[in-house]
Amino acid sequence: MQLSSGEILTGLYIVIGIMLIVVLYHVLFIVVDLRKVLRRIEDITAQVESVILKPISMADQILEWVVDHIESWKEEKGKKSKHKGR
């Protein structure tokens, strides 16, 4: 029994179709796993950002508090020195 070129070509198309289905099936799982990995990376990035920004925010608030108190102290001292000078 001899196979004609049309039958060989049809067989190759069938094999290529099956291989394409298998590849797409694997790509689907790769994409799903990649999404999970990216979510984990996003969570880790958010946690690292929180860890880094929290002390910076606290330092900023402390600095603002110190500056406010120094300014109010200077204002009080300036008012007292004006009253003493009269």
C-alpha cells in the first residue's frame, strides 16, 4: 500500500493540529502560573513599599512636629523680648 502525497500532507496537518492543541494547552497553564507569580510579586512589592515608606512617613511627621514647636517657641520668645524691651 502506497501513500499518496495528499494523504501524507493530510496526516502532517493532523499531527501539527494535535501538537498545536498540546502547545496551547501548556501555554494556558504557563499564563495562569505567571499570573499567580505576578500577584505574589505585587504583594511582596506592596509589603516592601510599606516597610520602606512607613519609617520615612514617621520621620516626616516628627520633623514637622519639631519644626512647628521650634517656630512656636521662637514666636513666644520674640513676643517676650519685645515686652521686655519697652
